[in-house]
Amino acid sequence: MHPNHFSTSLNPLVRHLNKEPENFTKEDIIRFIENKGIKMLNFRYAGGDGRLKSLNFVINDSTYLDRILTHGERIDGSSLFAFVETGSSDLYVIPKFRTAFVDPFTELPTLCILCSYYTRDGKPLEIAPEYILKKAAESFKEVTGMDFQVMGELEYYVIGEQEANFQATDQKGYHESGPFAKFEDFRMEAMYRIACAGGKVKYGHSEVGNFTLDQKIYEQNEIEFLVTDIESAANQIIVAKWIIRKLAYQYGLDVTFAPKIATGKAGSGMHIHTCIMKDGHNCMVTGGCLNDIAKSAIAGYMHCAPSLTAFGNKNPASYFRLVPHQEAPTTVCWGDSNRSVLVRVPLGWTTNNDMVANENPLEPPIEMDRSQKQTIEFRCPDGSADIYLLLAGLTVAARYGFEMDDAMEVAQKTYVNVNIFHEEHKNKAASLNSLPVSCWESAGMLDRQRAIYERYGVFPAHIIDGIIKDLKKFDDKDIRMQLEKNPDQMMEIVRRFFYCG
């Protein structure tokens, strides 16, 4: 580890405590609060709508602070989760010290800590999404002996007042810079604040989507994270969405993670990159090529893809994005560096050529296995997803790939090396299974494949029942035919789910 590892961290707790977050203790938290003059403590936890909730404490004295951190606090669970009965709704929220971060917005020095839900019996709440994710990760390791790690990509539109000068080209905003990119400074500040809150940010950039409508600029952006353990990956996504929204509010801007906001314009996804690790080693690559471990996970994704939409594409607007020719998947297939597929194998550092040394003659060539950076990208989810349940579902799907007798056959049959949206490849596209085209169809696929998710007690049966029920409430099974008759209905649905997730 680099000797300045802790001192260069943007997370003030890491710098002050000189340790990684996973090693934070209650005593560490108290010491930081006392040394830094922290006046407020916020417990934060995800509700059933996927948004961060808040419980605020004034730090009256050291005894009260210790009591909060030792015992947690009680809340009304029925107001947060539809599946909690009002008659037995009291729950505990218990702080996870490893998640502590300094609130980047409050004037009073404030510390935030993410919490888990516990029942009156002192047991983890089985229906809590973060606990389901934990069980999914544990079952994956029990079956495979390996760890499932992920990272997410957050795509979103920033909306502000139209300007006359330096207009970016419509739908040509990919990696644009200021002054053509109007909200680059906003994105960079958001990235900085996310990193200070403990997020492992990889990079950010403007995306393809860029258009004007009703005197407003709509500019698509993306922030991508580094691969990490699955719980941290989920936490940093939910904290990042909160920071982006709150910062936009301060800037006088609007932000949406909605999957589709205008006809003919790029939709926003939330692609998830996955990696299978053991003892710090990427197990998916052998000799610079994907091996059977990677292909087993991919086979699981291929099999479970239709039902995974129940966790990652949770409202009717999701299926306005999953249409051909928009760099969004519609069929169940995978391929290398191919943006028309559901599961993409991104360009990896598999070459033996040290490209940095090639461009910088003063640098000596370094021999190293760069294939450790290889990931597998699942491309259909969007901002409507419940990030904890989505990652739990993906973990289950990957695990199921190792339990399939025909995993290699499934992986071979679903591999494509062409753009399946092109006319000359329509026969190949027709041979592949399709993703659902509505919440109604997604619910049906989850019902059909529910045993996979319920195995090992990962997803409680009544949670699956509840998700199916909620998806069917949209009654959108004929949505595409309805839109042909009434195109204005699409924008009505977009407005309804503009702030989803």
C-alpha cells in the first residue's frame, strides 16, 4: 500500500483516523466527532422507494452520543415499507460504522451513518433490501467459494436554462467539454462530494444525450464507480444519487435519473459491471480471455435476464428505453465490446504492450497482468431500480450460472459478434429470447423464475409476491399499442416517474 494512502483520501474520516472504513469502530466515530466538533448526527437508511431517509440527532453530551451509537433507534417501518404490517411496525435502525461520512451540505458540522433494519427480536429484517443483498452475497460464496463484486454507472440528465452560445450538437454530447458542455462544473463538484462521502469514483463525463426543449437545456451525464464489495457498491450508488439531487437543488438545476424523458433522445441506464474475485484475484480471465468461470456467470445472466428486469426496470417508462437502435438492449445475448447486447464484455487491458511506456519514452516498460481490470457489464437496468434488490438479483443469477448443467451451451448459443439491430442480422436477432416489454410481462417472468431467487432463503416469498403485485398494478401489458393510438400518453408517464428511484 502506498505510504500516503490515508493522507491522500478525500474522506475526512479516513484521513483523521488513518484507517480504512471497514475498520471503523464506535470509539473511532466518537473520537472523530469530539475532535472535529461535530454537532449533529444523522442516521440514514433506504426506504421502500429506494431513497435515503433521515433521522437527525443533536449531540447533547457524550453519554447520549454513546447511547445512540450503542443501541440505535426505533422507527415506524410501515411508513417505509409496504410489506410491514402497521400492527407490528416498530423496527430498529442500527448504525454501520464503516459507512460514516461527513454531510457535505449542512452548515452545522454533521456526521451521517447508514443503518440496517432490525426487528423487535433483535434480528435483521428479512424483507430489508440491504439484508437480502447480504444473503445473496453469502449464498454466492457458499456455492462458488468466490466473492461477487460490482460497480455501477449512474446516468442522469441535468436540466437548466437554455443559453444562446456554444450549443452542443443534438445527441452528440459524448465526452463533450465546456463551454459546449454546460454542466461540467456541476458534475465535477458532485464527483468530489461523493468521493468525500466515501464513494469510490472512477470517472465522470458528459453522455450522448443533449437537446433543448421549451427553453431548457437537457444534458446527459455519467458518473462511474470502481469495482468494490457488493454492499459498498450499493451504498455508494444510493448516497451518490442523494448528493447529485441535493447539489442540483442548490445550483437551481433539475436532475432526473428517469430511464426515458423524450422520444428519439438517448435514455439513461444504470449499467452494472460485475467481477468474480478470490483472494484479491480476478477469476474471470485466463491467458487474456474469458474463462469458464466468467461464462458460467454470463449463462446465469442469460437465463435470469427476463426476471431481473423486475428489480432493475421498475416502472412503465423503463420500457420506453429498451427499444432497438438506442444503445439499449432488447434481446438476451452477450458479446465483446458490443453495445447492442444485454451483457457486454468491455475492452480489457489484455495486450502485452505497455501503452504508457510506448507514449512516454522516459517510462520503463512494466510487465504486469492488466487483465485484472476486466469486468462483465449488465446493461438493461436503469435509475428506477432498487439498487439493493437489483444487485441481489444479479448475484443470484451469477450463482445460478454455476448450478446450471448446460451453462457452457447457453453461453455459446447466446454469444453474438454483430450488431443485432442491423437489418442484415435480423435472423440472428429473431433466434434470441427478448426482454420483457412492460412491467406486466416482467412480473410474469419473475413469477416463472421465482424459485431461483427464493433458493437458500435469499428472497423471501412474500417479497417476490409484493414485487409482482406492484409491477402488475401499472397494468401496462398493452402499453406499446396504447402509445401508438395516443402518443401523448408517453409524456404523461414520463412526468409521473420523472423522479423515480
